[in-house]
Amino acid sequence: EYQFVPKQRWLHNVEHGAVVMLYHPCTHPRLVHKLRRIVTGCIRKHIITPFSDLDPKAPLALVAWGCRLIMSRVHASEVVNFIMEKGLKGPEGDYAKEGQYTHALLKLAKPPAGSDMNDSNLCPGFTAQNKLLK
């Protein structure tokens, strides 16, 4: 998670299979926290950063290779489905190495419980729960 990451930096991570969580800086902290909890519990290869280009009426977004999910509120099943279907799909999605960009880094990404540095098990804590939500 970063205080701020320029677009060209997080786009490069998407090429490596990362899921990027964007939020408008004026988004209510509870919404940001709820989405952050799901993203960090699903995939190690993620970037979390504010992004002022989002519409304040739909202030949350997930970005993966070739797609995005714009949200006005957080629906856990929708987020988990997006990450499971779109995460790690970039042309270099199997590239597990940590990035070198540390400017304004707040918290280094860790594998979610039940997975590993290669994200071999996406959304381990949400998968069973998500099946019940469908």
C-alpha cells in the first residue's frame, strides 16, 4: 500500500499480474478499509493507492490486465470473483519478484494466509464463503 503511486508505475505491475486497488481520496475510510481487507486477503500481488481521477460517485476501482471494476460500494462476492478471474493474468503474471518502487510505500504486500509468494491460492479465506454468496 502506498501514499501515492503514479499511474505508469501501477500499470507496470498490472502487466506482472497484479490487481490494483484505487480509491478516490475523499472516499469514506470504512469503504476503503472494507475493500483493502478483501484485496489483501486475496492476493499478494496488489497495489493500493489513492487515485483522484475516479468519480466521487463511484470512488473505488480494481484494475487488472485488460479490465477494471468500478464500484460505488463494496460487494465481497463481486470483488472476490474479479480477483479470482482476473488476477495474475498479465503477460508476465507468473513473475513473483518484489518490485523496486518504495517511494511513499506504507506497507509491503504479504501473501494472504493460506497462500504463498507465488499467489498459488487466490482468495483462500474467501473462496468457501464466496461460493455461499452466489
